[in-house]
Amino acid sequence: MTGWHLDDDALRRYVDRTDGLADGASVEQHVMSCDACRTRVNGAVQAEAAIDLAAVWSRTRDAVEVPRPSVFERLLRIVGLPPHEARMVAAASAFRGVWLIGACVLLGFATLAAVIGNGRGLWLFLAFAPIVPCLVVGSSYDPRLDPALEPELVTPYPVLLLILLRTIAVLALALPAVVLLGLVIPGLAPFVWLLPAVGFVAVVLAASTWVSPLRAAIATSCVWFLVVWRLATRAGSPETVLQARGQVVFLALAAVCFAVFVVRRRQLRQLRPWR
Amino acid sequence: MSTASMSLRDVGRRYGATRALAGVTLELHAGVTGLLGPNGAGKTTLLRLLATALPPTEGQVRVLGLDPGTPAERTDIRRRLGYLPQEVGFPRGFTAFAFVDYVALLKEWTQPATRHAEVRRVLEVVGLGDLGSKRIRAMSGGQRRRVALAQALLGSPPVLILDEPTTGVDPEQRVTLRTVLAELARTSIVVLSTHQTEDVAALCERVVVLDRGQVRYDGSVTELVGRAAGRVWLADEPDPAATVSWRTGTGRYRNVAMQARADVDHVEPSLEDAYLLLRGGAAESGSTVEASL
């Protein structure tokens, strides 16, 4: 038994094996003759072993229980979304089924357009391509497709942020897909669908403050089909819609509708927020 | 008013022309309060009002001293709230762990290590510790209900609103859940709606009976049961004087009547007897039942 004892730092370095050879030998010599310090070293070593065991067990359970991120979720992380926000966006059921269906429908019409040729095929593509993103956005908030809505609603996570995240995710994925598909359609610039698609998504968001998002998306699609049908029977060429003047109209539509959505966000129908 | 409480003052809620709640005034403190009432009595509407899922059309609601009508205060309430809705849909393909983890994210548990530990804790609490990686779709109804309950228990919230938490749950698990809720109710306000009077009798010190959107009874369980003393008896035949009468497993009839009887084989009344008596009185005399008992 000696008159001095290991201080906490020396003990920690000894247990962690981060002390030097001489210091380690000195501590070891002391511990052999000091009951109090030996007890402290034992306690520290056991605590460390217990912590390590807990950490290993936790990592093991994580490996088994924590679901692997889906392809869509990994894609969202790649484009810069933090992991927890990527998970929240990817959790919407709409991104699992409806997105796939939407992409297939679009691909089908693109193929059809290419097969039919430059006339009616283009009108078909023009009718369907811009509404796919708005239908996916609309179905992102439908309780039949996202049945976890009620628990989502009463959490502190801002509903508006959730809506915008999902909408941006839809646009980020849908628009490049539409552009890529547009590349295979002869006779039109691949980006001409961009502004109509953005405009319709904004219409759905704004209309969601009066009616359910899915109804808004369906109504918007019907109106668009009607417009395309009227133009097809009168003008005879899709170029009419896609001229610069038409694009400005879609841009203005997007701006106005988004402003309406922001102003009326507390009246969102499907998410039933506090009025 | 104590800040650790919830209060409703003359609260009403309409859905178009339908009045779901009218003139409800309640003060709720730590402990378990049971909500009883027939279908369509307004129980779910009341719980949704308390859970900030729905605004009242009349009156004033305060949760933990905060006004849910103010966005910042509403968010603050939601940070301290656990809510189990009557029906919970689960995103397709989710495991129990993934679903509770998703709700934990929405509840601002952003650190993966602490979040995963909390998700495991609540799954253990509801008896699903070993089923975290099982797909919810492959689970039984009772197990799904427990997954939904687990998300409400995240963070041991000071306010817990539960709409029929034990529906489909087996008796053994119900006893376990009662223990969990009783423990939580030492410091938290727990409000649960149920059709299971035995859950209320075993768990709640206070019971609120709703009927047609109005409070018919608000008081202790023992007091309500005590009101049925002398009004419940067994007989070989259904008694015409009884308000309610049914054949028991022994073959004798259990009779519950508004008027006390002296010359019959009395039995200890249960909460169910007292509730039926209250309901029977409501059917006969509208809102004057409480006074008549």
C-alpha cells in the first residue's frame, strides 16, 4: 500500500492503453500493490467491456432490424437530401406503387407516340406527359395510398415542409424522366414538357386547399385533356401549345398557384390541419 | 389552471349539419381517464380534438396550458403528445421497426443511435421486441394494434391519447399494456377510449361517459359502480322490471334495473352493469339519467 493513488487521467490512459511503455509499467507496478487502485482499474475495465458489448449488440440489432434504404431513398440521399428527410419522402406509399405505374404509363405513351409517328402520337404524348408528375403529387397525400397520414399529422414535423419535400422529390425524378423520354420523340425539344408539368403540380398544390389533392390532380388532368383535344381538333399542330407564348402562360400559372398554395396552406384539405 | 393538465370549455364540434360534440367541459390531470360511450357518441371526435388532429367549432381547448389554435403552441403540444388513432394505416412493405422508426423521425428523433434505441424500447414495451423485423402485413390484428400503440409511446410523452388501444389484443397482452399505461400515468395524462369496460375498471380512476355528443357522467369509477348497488341481481328468468337482462354462463339471468330491489338475489355490480344502467336511463329519459340514479 502506498500513499498516492492513480489520478483519473492516468487510469483512463492505462485502461485505454494509450499511455507510454514506462507509464504503463509504473501504473502496473502500483496497481499490484494498491487495492484501491486495482479496484478502480477493474471497475473501469468492466464498464468499458459492458459498453462495448452493448454497442456491439446494438449494431447487430441495427443490421437485422433497420431496413435497408430503397433505391429511391438512396437516390434522394445522392442528390443531397439528409438521410432522415430522404426516409420521410420515400415512406410515402405513392412513391412505391403509383410512381412506378405513372412511369410505365408515360413510357407506354412515349412508345405509342414513336410508333404512330409525328402527328397524333405527339398529341398523345403532349396530353399525358405533363400530368404524370401532378398525379403522383396528388396521390402522395391520399389516405388510401398513404394510410399513415393521421399519425403523421399530429407530429411536430411541419406539414408544409413534408409536402414540399415530396413534391420536389417528384419533380426531381419525374421531370428528368419526362425529358429523357422526350428525347425519343421525333420533332420536339425534350424540355418543352417541363413548364406545363411544373404548372400542373402548382395547380394541384393550390387546389388542395379546397379539395383533396387526388381530386385536384384528376380534375387538372381532365381539364388538360380537354384543352389538348380542343387544340388538336382546331390547330392541328402541337407546336401551338409549346411556343414561347404558351410556355410563359405555364410559368405564370405555376407562380400564381404556388403563391395561392403558400397563402392558403392552413386550409389543406387532405391533411386536415388546424384551421 | 395547472399547466400539467388539459381542459375543454364548452367545446363543440360540427361536421356540416351534424353535431358530434356539444358543450363539453372537462379538466384532465395526470392519471388514466377512460372514455365510455356507444358508437357515434363523440368519443373519437373528442380524442381528435385533444390530439390537435381537429379544431373545435365552438369553445376552447388547452393542452398543457397551451393553445392548439396557435401554430407555434400547437407544434409544442405535438412534441409532448402520443396519439393512437382509432384506425392506423401502415405504409406498404414496412416492418414494425421501420414504421415506428418513421414516426420517430417525424417526432424529431434525428440521431439514428438514440432513435433506434427508443424504437426498440417501445417495441419491447408492447411485447414486440423480437418482431421488429417482421413485416406488418404478416402480423395479426392484435400485433398491428400493438405496433400502432408503440409509436404513441415514443419518448414517454406527458400526454397520451389512445383510441381503443386494446382492440384485438389478447388477454395476456392487455394485462401487460394495462401495467405499462398505469406506470406511464404516474406522471402523464392518459386518456383512453374503449368499449372494454373491464379495461376502464382495471386501469382508470376516472371515467367520462359520452352520449350523443354530451357528457352524461364524469367521476370516479367506484362512484359509478356504487350507483348500481342493489340494482343488479341473478334470477332464473329474465325480470320484466329490469332495464337490461341477459343469460349468463351458469344459465341464470343477470338483471339490471333502474329501481333498487329488496327481495332478490343481489350480486356485486360491475362497471358494465353501471354503464348499462346509465345508458338504459339515457334511452328512457334523455339527459336526466344522472339525477335519477
